[in-house]
Amino acid sequence: MAEEITQETFYKALSSLDRFDGKCKVIVWLCQIAKNTYISMCRKDKFLDRNVNTEMLTAQYDLEQRYADQETAFAIHKALHNLDEPYKEVFSLRAFGELPFRQIGELFGKTETWARVTYHRARLKIKEELE
């Protein structure tokens, strides 16, 4: 089954390469295609329909996950609020503004490496605050 999923994933990726918008990494895009391919194969083979209502389980999990994500997001925002500059701004530009490190460095008149290091230090500070 793994070989079939791999082959189908790459076939789908190559046939729809022109629709890849570049908003995520290629590996993330391929994993999403593989996951959807796996789910489709399972449904086709009735693997997922064995006396389990997968839609209900998925909905319940999604609700719990959204609640946990909201709590986590708020905790991260609180920790971010307490960060000193430039950590706060660099983290916000990268995490929320989705700017590449090169552009963040340019904004501050620094290098891409500086932006990368500053972002990772901010992440560590937030992580410490959350623990």
C-alpha cells in the first residue's frame, strides 16, 4: 500500500505542479497529497467504515483541537507581549507576517542570519515562558 500511495502521490504532484502556489514548502504539499491519497484509498477499500463513524470522530477531535489551539495561541501571544524588542517584532514578522528571514533582515538593516538567530532566540524565550 505504501508503494501505491507513493506512486500516486508523485503522479498527482507532477500532474498538478502548475497549481502549486508556493505558499508552503514542497515537502508539506507532498505530505498533504499523500495523506489525502491514503484516506481516499482507505475509503475506497471500506477500511475506514468498520462500524466507526469517522466523521463524528473527526468533528469531535477538530473541536477539541481548536480549543487547545486557541488556548495555546493566547498563551503564546501573552508570552510574545512580554518579549523585548527586536525579538517581539522579528517573531511577529516571521510567524504572523510570514516574511522570509532575508526580508526581515533588510527591514532592520541586518543580515538574513541575524534575523534567523533573533527569531530562534525569540522562540526559545517564548518556549521558556510557556513552561
